[in-house]
Amino acid sequence: MKTEKVKIRTEFIKLDQLLKFAGLCDTGGFAKELVQQGAVKVNGEICTMRGKKIRPGDVVEVDQYRVEVE
């Protein structure tokens, strides 16, 4: 599994925005589809809410990729 650390400068970032920001999705539409299909895990649990607030310390996983938010 490839791990990438992403630093955000705000209190939180929405899940679909994080997927685009980290380069895991090219478009917001594709990010929305991934989340709705249940292909995204947040802190080890499947998350289907694309607007979920992701904060520093959270870990997001998609396929072979893992994003640690700082």
C-alpha cells in the first residue's frame, strides 16, 4: 500500500475535496462515485458521505493508496 502525507492549512477538508487534492481522483464527479460506491475508508471504516469532514490525524484509504492528513 502506498502511503502519502497531505498537509492541510484549514481545520478540515471535505472527503471528496481531499481525494482530488491528494491526486487520487481527476474530477469531483469521480470522487463522488468512489465515495458513493463504498470504495473509500476513513480511519478503517467504509464511508459513503462525500461531505465528511476530514481533520488532521485522519487516515483515508482507496484501493492501494493511503492518505494521512496532517
